[in-house]
Amino acid sequence: SPSFSLDACSVRWLLLVGLFACFLSLVSGLTLVCSQLQIAWGSGSTSSQWCRLEGRQITVMDISTVGGQVVLTTCGQHKLNACYRKNFRIHLSGTGHYRLDTSETLRLRARVINDEKMELLDDAGNALSGCLEASMGTLTLSLARTLLHTGRLIPTIFLAPILIAAGLGGFIACALYS
């Protein structure tokens, strides 16, 4: 006959803690990736619509020449680092200056100075010459560069897959354990 006594119930605490840790790991990994992405919509020359994933946009507060360096200041912390490289390619738009808005022929690079400033460089990594000023614009990195150049100790491109794999592997282990 069935027992309705609470003494017969046992909670598998280890399994519950394991499931919670797996869920937390999976959500953390997905949040890391999704917080760096944005969906860009546009239309082509033949009235066709397109959609693509890009790295997140960072609002430019100021671009000015300081001590021979062209310095870009962002609105708040840009959270970028020069992971394994001294500088990296960027895309600037909406600055209103023909030498700052990047295109197929004009490419720029940046070197991180601090949490809110970067030095702008030409495509070869050399300092830009001349007096360049702007007080608006948007900085965007490609999807791969955004994931590579974000993250404090470990770049997001390495940390996120580890967290996601740990979460999924943990769910499988918990399923086999139960």
C-alpha cells in the first residue's frame, strides 16, 4: 500500500544543486554572448531586406587631437581590451568627418588607452596625422572582434563556450545520474 508519510520522501540535494549550477553556467554563457551582439537591419540596392549580426555599438562622445594623438572618448566605459594585439580594427560612422568615417577605402584601428579612451590609428597601425575633431558618432567592431576584445581576464570568445558547454554537459550528467 502507498505510504503518505513525509519520512519516506527524500530530496536529492546534490542533484538539485547540480542542476542549479548547470542552469547558472548556461545562462551566464548565453548572457555573455548576447550582451555583445546586435541585429542590424538594412536594405540592398535591389529593394531586398537583409539582417545580420554585428558586434555591439559604442557611442562616441568626443574625438580630439591631444599631444599629437587622435583620441576617441566613449560615453561610459567601452569594456574593450587589446587581447593579444596592440591594436585592432574598428568601424566608425556618423562622425561627420570624412577622415574619420570608415569605408572600404578608409580603414582605422584603435589602441586602448583606458576604460573610456582609445587612440585612433591608420590601417597600418601608425598614428593619424593632422587635427581631427568630432563630437558624435558610433564605433562598431565586427562580431568576432567584439567577442575577442571583451572580457576582463579571459576574452568572451573563449569564456562563453566554456560556460555553455559546462552547463549543457552538467545537464547531461544530471540526467544520467538521476
